[in-house]
Amino acid sequence: MVDYTTPVTTAFEMQRTTIEQSQKALEQSVSFQKNVNSAVIDSLDTQESAQRRGVELQQTALHSYLDALATTVPGVSSTVEQIRETVDEQYDFLLENHAEAFDNVESELAETADTYDEMTEEYLAAVNEQIDMLVEAHEELETQSVEAAEQFGEQLEEVQEQVEEIQAQVEEVQAEAADAVDVEA
């Protein structure tokens, strides 16, 4: 007996494997995006610190320039001090706003990442539920297809047996006819 169901079950298994791999790929891409979001948020402190150091270095360089100016140009010490105080006030204001801006960006990114995480969890749950229903329907279709293939195989074998019986009868009739022709001759 020929097994007509093997190609059918193999095709269905391959389809299910593809569905499962697609599902895992989706989950991994969502997980990757979550990791990227976390990395961006975690890197903000480093970025803020580096930028703050850059601003502080500019302030120090400007102080050095003002110090050099005060020592090389006579009579500008009081003016240089006023400039230094104004510069320091501006840098303090800049650094304060800088820290506040980074705090705002970090909190907004964290909130956005949390919202993204919630939405993707709901999305993945819905997709997984639909995939479970798809796999269930797919398995049912496989069962029906295997049964149909088995029935087809059985019917084909019955037809083949009938054809063989008819061929045997035809050969028998031909043999009898040939014997009858030989007897008359």
C-alpha cells in the first residue's frame, strides 16, 4: 500500500514551522526594540555628563582668557570681574537649563518607552492568540486533508484492483477466443 499522506503531513508541518518561526521573529524584533529603547534612555546620563563637561570646559577656557586679559592689560581688572560674573551667571543658567532639559527628555523617553512596552505586549498577546487559533484551524485542516488523502489512496487502490481484474478478464476472454479460433481452424 502506498502512503499518500506523507507529502500532505510534511507540507503542513513545514507551514506550521514557518508560522512558529515568524511568530518568534516578531517577538524577537519587539524585544530588540525594547532593548534599544532602554539603551537610549540609559545613555542619556552619559550624554548629559559629557555635554556638561564640554560647557564647563568652555567656561574654564573663558576664565583663562579673562585671567590673561586682566594680567596683560592694565586697568581692566574691575571690568574683567564684571564680565566674569556675567559669564558665570550665564553659564550657571545654561547648566541649570541643560540639566532640566535632559531630565525632561529622559522622563518623556521613559514614558514613551513604557507606553510602547504596554502596546507591544497587548499586540503580541493578540497576535499570539490569533496564531494559536490559526494553528488549531491548520491542524484541523491537516487532519481533514490526511483523511481525504487516505480515502483517495484507498479509492485509487480499489480502482487499480478493478482495472487489474478487468485486465485479467480481458486476457482470459482473449485467451478463450484465441483457443476457439485455434480449435475451429
